[in-house]
Amino acid sequence: MTVIVRPGKAWINGYILINDDDYILQLDPADGVLHRIDRVVVRYDTIDREIRLEIKKGQFGSQPVAPALQRDADAYELALADIYVAAGAVSITQANITDLRLNTELCGIVHGTVEQVDTTTLFNQYLAWLQEKKSQYEQYFYAWFEHLQDILDENVAGNLLNLIESHKTDRNNPHGVTAEQIGAETPAGAQSKVDTHAAQAASISALGHVYHAILTVTLDTNWSGSSAPFSKTVTVNGIQASDTPIIDVVMSGTYATDTSRLEAWSKIYRAVTEANKITFYATDKPTVSIPVQVKVVR
């Protein structure tokens, strides 16, 4: 009362079963009076998260029918074969087995693991389009060439060829294009930009082509506003509205002093630069003065 599933592969909803040896399935004993039809299935079980071979046992009856396949959110089954278990049977023969693999409703043969697209028609249309465009371009060219021949005699054509060749060999600006016309910087314009940059950075030390400054200022306990956010504007000579400086509290080296400065600094959440001044904003008024360092890089 056994059947053998020979080696092979099965695909269900993107998952694969590989049976690399004879797989023996045991059938339940036959009834003494009624027949039944069992079904060999490949079952993709979403709950157990596996694909397996198993027997779906049919109902006993004088005219039995095979059990229905389960195809829902919990499982998806493919039928490989139906096994006719006659009343009183003690063994299974090949005559009792009906192969269902070629039945596309119950199983079916894999002909592609992804949906196949026939591109032959598309390719033929592409070739026809290319041929049509090539023919059109050839017609345009010959029409233009014939028109050119009509308006040029030999002398004119010769002079035109000489001009083209002369233009090709001239590497020294044959069109007389100026630097301004192509967007290039003139010496005077470049010097003007250098002078302007030097004037802006007059109070800042130079590191190569990068300018930087380290400025200091102290925020006292006098802040404007009766409720958050509170603000304080301080003078910082050399700062510009376009700067985005790095600002941090300066530590004293004394633990008690530094912890009080850190607590006060934590209340400041924003700083806005203007010409020669910075406005700080706080969620609460600091109760101690805060020395800060402002590093500017341009």
C-alpha cells in the first residue's frame, strides 16, 4: 500500500521543491466494502513555510471522487496523481494510478519560471522602422545634394572647399571670439574679485587660500523676553551675515564651573549671524555667564 514519487522538481508561487531520490508515500488501508480515491499532491504550506509531498485521503463511497485541492491563503496544492484504492485492496498496482501532471487545471508543466514575452513581432517592427527612416534620410540627402549642385558651379564649389579646409587647419581662433563672449574671466575681472575678497577678509588670518578666524564673546545673564524663546544680541567684530560659524562653550578647567556652564549652554538652541553681531536664542534664561568661542571659515 505504497506509491513512489520519482526524482524531479516542482515550482509553486515562486518556491521550489527538489526531490532528488525516490520518495515513498504510505497509503491508509482499504475499506472492506467501499472504495476511495487518494490524491498525491505537492503542497506549498504557508503556515509551515515549506513545500512537501503528501497523500490527500479521499472519502469512502461506491462511486468515490478524488479530494479537492486546497488553494487559499494557507496552502496551494498541485495534483501529481490519483490513486484508486478498491474495497479490500492490499496493494497498489500501476493500473490504479492516474497521472495528472499534464492536466493544467490540477498541475501542468513548467514552461518558464517567469512570464515569457514574445518579442519577435516587436523586433520585426523595429527593423521595419529603421529601414523606413534610412530610406527617408537617403531621400533627403540626395535631394539636398542635387539642389546644391544646381546652385554651385565648379569655381564656387572649389572656393567653398578651400574655405572649409582653411577653417579646419586654423587653430588660432578663426572666428575672432573674445573671452567675454565665451564666459571666460578677463584679467581685470579676476583681479577685482581678488581685491574684494581680500578686503572682506582683512581682519581674518589666512591659511593658504582658506580664511579663518577664532573670535570670542561672553553671554551674560541679561536676556530679552518674558517667555520662551529668550534672545540676546552680542557684538562680534568681523562676523558676516553670510557666515555659518562653529560656536561652542569655553571651559574653565574647574569641574563645578564647567558643569554650570554646560547646563546653561544646553538652554541655547539657535544662533543667527548678522554684520558684526550674533543673536542667540534660548529656551530658558541662563543663570550664569557663558564664554563662547566662534570659529569662522571662509
